[in-house]
Amino acid sequence: MSTYGPPLAQFFDRNLRGVGASVAPAIETFYRGHTIARRNRAVLDVCCGTGEVAHFFLRRGYRVTGIDQSEAMLALARRRAAGYVERGLATFEQRDARKFAYARGFGLAVSTWASLNHLPSLDDVGRCIDCVQACVLDGGIFVFDLYTRDALERWDQTALWKTDDELVVMRGHFDRASARAVTEVCGLVKDAAGDWTSFSEELWQFAFDIESVCNMLLDRGWSAAWSASVIDLARLDPDAPVPWIAIVARR
């Protein structure tokens, strides 16, 4: 699993914010169309990152529990939602997405920005699904997004960020044999105190067969599962060449 240490977390929060949160309105609209939304406003945010999606739901009156493996990401999430944390409406905890447990009390579980692509195998995705299922009430909803193989196969590109606060190079590569996209991120980032920190990390993302993921949800006891557009969670033509899709499951 990818690390996301403090410099990288800071860089992502400054420059790549908004990607995960862009799908949150569609998720909430879909959730509000279900009976369970009238009695349950508890959200589990799996791989919550810096808390953008969590903050979206908090501002709309939901209670949110966010989990992530990166303590650096969680620190930024707690800062973003500090007022909600102080009032007991938000909790952010360091957890592995493949092995966590909470009481069964969530009407909605989400995982955005293709976070589950970081899991190294379909079996690991299944472990995450099992953990979520144990936390979600009957009739509850789980929505997560994934990059398709088509998207990851186009990963071979390089980007440069140069500002007063950072000099960062991001270079991607897709290995067809392992169906793994690797993003090398390295550079210098200035912190709040004005000190420069160098860093270098590799982020791995794996391509999963979407039909296999949906079938796995059904095999594990979810009553329905389908792939959809990230901005409209109605059913999507499985043959449509969409690089970034949502998977919707109902318990």
C-alpha cells in the first residue's frame, strides 16, 4: 500500500484537492433516494485522505468516521474538520482498509478518488468489502470509485509543479504484465515554518476487472451491485469506455 508521508500529503492537499469531493454530490443525491437516509445520517469514509469528502457530508449534517492508513493525511483531515471533531461529529482514525471493525451503524459507506486501486489484489479488495459490510446497516449503501485498466494504461506521462512552495516531479508508468501503475513522486516542499523538505515516494495502483468486483460484492451477500458513472449512479452500460467509474452496492 502507498505511504503518503507528510510532504506528499501536503502536496496533494495543495494541488490535487477537489478530485474526490467532485463525486460527493452525486453520492449524496443517490443516498437520499433510499429509505435508510431518512433515519441514518452516519457515513463511513474509507481511505478518507485529507477529508474533503468527509467535510462535504459534515457540512450537510451527517456524522462521519474517516479511516486512512496515512497519519499525515489524517492530520490534514482533522485540521480541515476541526470544529466537527471538537463537537464529536467527526472522527478520523488510522486503519488499514483491509482490516478494520466498527459497530454496525452506518447507512452509507464511501471510498473516493480511486483509493481502492491502491490495494494490491482483488482478494484485498474483497477484505475491504467484508469490513465495510460488517459496518453497514441492512438497506445501507456502499459507493466507491475505481480507475479502469484503460485509464491506468495511459499512465505513462510526466508532470512538473514549480511554485514558491514546491518543486515536484510526478512520473507515471504502467506495467502490463502485473496490471500495475506506478507513480514516482519526488521533490521539495516548503512547510508552514518556511523550511524545505525533500521526499521521494512511489504510489502503486492496480487494475481490477470491474465485472469481477461487482460479482464479488454479490457473492459476499450484498443484495445488489453495479457499475455507474461517477456523476450519475444509475446503471452504466458495461461496454462503455469510461476510465473512471463508480461501483454501487446495496446491503
